[in-house]
Amino acid sequence: MNVRQFICVSFLVGFAFIPASKVFAESLTLELFLSQIRSGNPELQSSKLRAEALEQRIEPAGSLDDPFVAAGVDEVPFGGGDEYVRRYQVSQSIPFPGKRAAKAAIAESRALSAHSDAETANREVTVLATQVFYKTYYNTKSLELNDKLKQLIQSSVASIQSHYKTGEANHHDVLLAKIEGSILDIERLRLSREQKILHALLNELRNLPPEAPVEALSVQFCNNDLQEPEVPDLKDQPELKALGYNVMQAEKEQNLAELAYFPDFVIQGMAMQPNSNMMDRRSNWGVMVGVNVPLYFEGKQAPLEAAAAIDKRASVLEEKKIKNRLNTEAIDAKKQFETARDVVALYRTEVIPSTELAAKSAQIDYVAKRISLTQYLDVLKVQRTQELEYLAAQIDVELARTRLKELLSAPPILKLAPAKPSLFGTSPMRGGGMGGGDTVSDTVSMGRGMSGPSRKSRSSSGMGENRNFGMGGGM
């Protein structure tokens, strides 16, 4: 065993005895990030607690009213004296049959709808967190590319200056190289600022302080797993389930409004005990049964019944609207996946190999002095920019997969890959920096927050509503 082999074996043996927590302490995978969000995100925790709170209200909603108990004195003479009667009274209100069951069913529908809203919130946070995670990873790779290009420019400046002294390069080549370096410096400032915002978002989703350190992101792409995912069954879609429970709630509210025409019953028991001075009086008791009479039904029960019927029709139409939106979204997400998959295949099989050949040819031409150094640098910059675009295309596949798996009626949408690959002849740095110009989202914000179908206002987002979930850079 030679010295090099001995060092390698010693390193591997020592690495094997390092605790796993130390090895992976600085690596943050998407799965670990999502698990941290599920356990610490306040939005998800609050939505679960609200659903549990509504579940606790089901049994009280169908319970009888508390009985009324009273005790006092009666038949006390105005002129004074010690002759009086002790009176005891107990009364219990009993709703008309069906009212209690309807109230309990309404409370149960609200609780079930809240649980479905919690599932929807979990999907929304998952989609948004996945986008922020990959956007941060992409931004990190953009910074690395910026450093590589900056080193490339710096190493070329001395060469251009030496060629300029010998007359083999023009003065504008020297100036152009310096300008390229300044553009990269400006680009790095923008990327660094955006990285701080993205790190704050990663911590916000995990319920950590914004300045908490963020571990190095670890991403593994399954380039061989590009099989088209199946469209999820809408019957398991939480948004639809929530609206379905809203329809059930509206039906029970209409039933309760119809039952309001029927009277409730009141059973009352009484007992009277004269004092010891009233020898001619005996203790006695009595029972009464009463009902409330809906005399004002035209101004009370009738409008409530009409409102419940209208609300039921609105809930049914809203359910149809969200179902149609989800069907469209499923097709849109599926096509986005197919497009992203085709773009990945295009970069892997055609764009990247062709650019590698072009870079080798440019190197030969530069050595043979058939092209200038700046032209050769442009080819190398395009080559490295295309590597970043290939990464963006791979991320788009994962984002589309997540979008289809966690189907939402109005999802946040992020697309990183440019509309077309960078081409030779134009410097990618002069075209607005790395990232494909205006085809890439430059900012990430939480927007107006995330919410599922509201149980109070049964209006959910559709095609025509501007729900900003945060991630920019649409399709």
C-alpha cells in the first residue's frame, strides 16, 4: 500500500466513525425542510387547532338548553305579617323534534370543513415552501456561476492587456472585459440581496428568526424518473371536500329554518309550601306545558327560510365552480410537467452537447487566432449560463410534479427556465444578467398569505381573481 492509498483509507475510516448528526448537520434536503414546516409552521398549527375547536362544539350544539330553577317567597301580605308561601319552580325548554339534530349536523359540517381547510393550507404551504426551497438553491447556484464568470473575466484581463501591447487586441477589448466584470459585480449584489430574502423566507416558514443561519441546501434530481405523474382523483381534493361540507351545512340550515315554523315546548314544574303559621293551607304542586307561538313568521321565519334556500343554491354553484377550476388546473399542471420534461431532455441531449462541441471548436479557433479572446469568452459564458438554465429546467420538472401532486384551485406558480436557451453571439451578461432575463422571477414574497375555502364567505378563488400567493414569474 502506497502513501496515497494509506491516506485515502485513513480518511474513509475516520469518516465512518463521525456521528451521522455531524455529517449531515449542515445539509438541508427538501424532505427535511418540509418536515420542519409541518411541525413548526404557525399557519398549519393554527388551522388544525381551529378545526379541533369546532369539533368540540358539535355535541353542545345538539344539547338541550340548561333548565331554569327558581326559589322564592310568594303571597306575602302588603300590610305585613308572617304568612307567606315558599315557591319552587323548575322549567325545561324542549325544541321541536329535528331541531337539535339539525344544529348538531350544522356544527359537524363546520368542523369537517375546517379539517379540509387545514388539509388545503398544508398543500398551499407545501407548494410555496417547495418553490422557495428550489428558488434558494437556484439562487445559490447563480452566485456560484457569478463567481466562476468573475474569475474567468479577471484571468482574461491580463491576457487581453498583453495582447493589446503586442497589437493583437484592440483597446475596446480591454474596456469590454472591465465592463463585463462590473456587470458581474452588480449582478452579485442583486443575487446576494435576494439570497437574504430567501433565507428569511425559509426561516419564516419554519417559524425561526429571520436571521437564523440556513443550512446548505442539498438537492438530488431524478433525471431518470421523468414519467408523467397521474392526475389526482378530485374526490380526495380537500378544497372540494370543504365545499361539499359547506353544501351539507347549507342544507341543514335550510332544514332548521323550515323547522322554525314549529313551536318549541316548555315543561314547568312548581311546588308551594306554606309557613308554619298557615295551618289552614297545605303544600301543593303543579305542572304546566307551554309552547312559543310563531306569530311574526312573515318578518322572522319566512325571510330566514328564503335566505337558507338561497345560500344552499350559492354553495352548490360554488362547488361546481371550484370543481371546474380544479379540472382546468390539473390539465394545466400536467402540461407544465410535460413541457418542463421536454425542456430538460432538449438541454441534456442537444443544447449542452452542442455547446460543449462549440466551446472546444472556439478554443481551437482562439489558439489558431481565428477569433478574438472576447469572442472565445462569450462562448464560455454562454456555456456556463446554459448549465444554469439546465438546472432551472430540472427544477421546473420538480415544481410541476409538486403542483400536480398538491393540486390547488389557485396555486402559486414559479417557472425558472427561460423561454429559449442562451445563444451565441450575444453576451448573457449584457442581456440582464444570469437567470434568463424577464422569464425568471427575481423576487419572492409571501403575498397576501394563504387561505383555504372560507366557511364564513363561501367564495373561493377562481380564474378571474387575483390571489397573489407570493412566488412570481408565472407561466
